[in-house]
Amino acid sequence: MHKRYFAVPELLLGFDTETTGLDVKCERAISYGFCAYERGRLVWSEHFYVRPDRPVTPGAQRVHGVSLEDLDTKYRHREAMSVPMGLIRAVGVLRDYLGRGARIVGANVSSFDLEMLRRSYASVLQRDLHDDLRIERLPVIDVIKHDEAIESRAASRRPRSLTSLCRHYGVSPGGHDALGDARAAVEVFLAQVALNDAQRRASSPQIPFEFEFGSSTELTRGS
């Protein structure tokens, strides 16, 4: 069961990838997007492309609009990394922010983005990602699962994709761009926490709540 957050962790790292396809067992990331939020405000972001070692599937290209030819051109102009360098850079960013106590935020981030990263790391670098990044212990906030904790699928059949959540919470969609989707996921999470806090206040009007930022998943009350 995913936790329902009533306070925003002090440091969040949004993470998203665009890929050659949807099969985590064999596809590759073509771009990585990261964005750091401290106390709910954007403080840093990075977006970089990767020239994959396999074709971009037609379905994936229709979604993100990036072809293998586009990536070859970027690579020739030093605007895209090789697959190994992209993996090393991505893991380096994750390790850095996890060392600072960040929570990783995304949509389907554990089952898709991180799982593809794990598999690619093993097949390309011949290393177990668990040796360099304790991926099973990553503090992940999946905005789709968090939304189900707020309102179960039994209670509502509304769609739960990142694009649908952006529409539901009034957030600008990322447009299937890795950095744009990473930012959209964090903004959705911030809106979800604001909703949780408002509902908690409404259900307990006699208790004065002061919303604060903190590392706890529980609501922080003023003294």
C-alpha cells in the first residue's frame, strides 16, 4: 500500500526517461530528465540525450517525436551521450541526490524507468546496479500509486496516466519530454499533498494545523 503524504519532503528529485520502446527487458533510454525541488521550489534540472544502440520503435517515436536519425545527429554534434556514458551519468545523479536524502518522484518510475535503468546497466556495463546504487531501497514516490492512495480505483475509474493526473490537478503536462515529465510529476505530487492537507483540515476543523515541509510522511503540526 502506497503511503498518503500530508507533508512535502524537504528534497525531491523528479526523474523520467524517454525510450526506444516500452519493453524494459530490451529497450534503451534515449533521454533522461532530472529536476530537484527544495521545500517545494525548483532549484536544479538536467536533461540529456543518448544515442541508443538499437532502433527507436515507431510507436515510441510517435509518442516523443525523436528518431534514431535525430539522435545520430545530436551525437555527431556532441549533444548526445553514448549509452554507457548516459547510464553512468544517470546513476551518478541518483546517487548524489539520494546521499542528500532526496525522495525520487515520477510516474511508474519503479516499474519502468528504474527497472529499465537496472537492466541496461547490467547488459551494457556488465555490472549489477545494486552494487553501485541500492535500488531496492530507493525512497520512491510514484504519483500514480499516491493518487490511488488518495482515491482508490474502486472509488473512481478516472484514468491515472501522468497526462491524466496533470489534467486532474491543473498541472501543465510535460509533453512526453523527459525533463518536462519529471517536472510535471513533481508538480502533481505537490498538488496531491496540498489536497491531502486541505482534506485533513476539513475533517478536523477544531485542530489548528500548520503545514510545513519535512522528511516525514505524516502531517507536521505546529506547536
